Amino acid sequence: MASRKWSPEKRKRQSDKMKAKWAVWRGEFYADEDAFCDRIRDLSRRGCDLSSSTMQFNEPYLLYLGVKWFGSWRVAIEACGIEYKSVCKAK
């Protein structure tokens, strides 16, 4: 079985991707509530599903920060100026 060898360029690209991913998990891109709300509004404008069940898979750290800073996902969404009824999947 032949081993896969990555070129130095590919190894650097993979390393940069992982650094960016870990930066998000450490919260470097959501330093305060304004940055958090900017990200939520951006996702809303792009038509992304902001329900908590979907956010658990797509943006888990964003969901975590919303609950941590605002107390619940509902309050976090409403603090960003988005009506929660438009986000919630449960009827």
C-alpha cells in the first residue's frame, strides 16, 4: 500500500485551514456581542437556517456563545433584531 505524501504547499494550506478553524473555536472571531450579532445577521441575510438544531451542526460555537452571553438562543436571536418565529422550527 502506497503512502500518501503531501507536497509542502498542500501541507501549508491544510495547516492554515486548521488554524482558522481552531481560531473560531477559541472565539477569536466573536470577541463581543456586536461581532456575534453581525455574524447572525449575515447568516440571516444569506438565507441560512438559524434554528438551534441546525446551528448545533453548522456553527456550534456561535450557538454556545449565544446561550452563554444572552441566556438562551431565542434571546440571542431577538437581540440581533431577528424575529424568533421566523427562525424556530417548532410550531
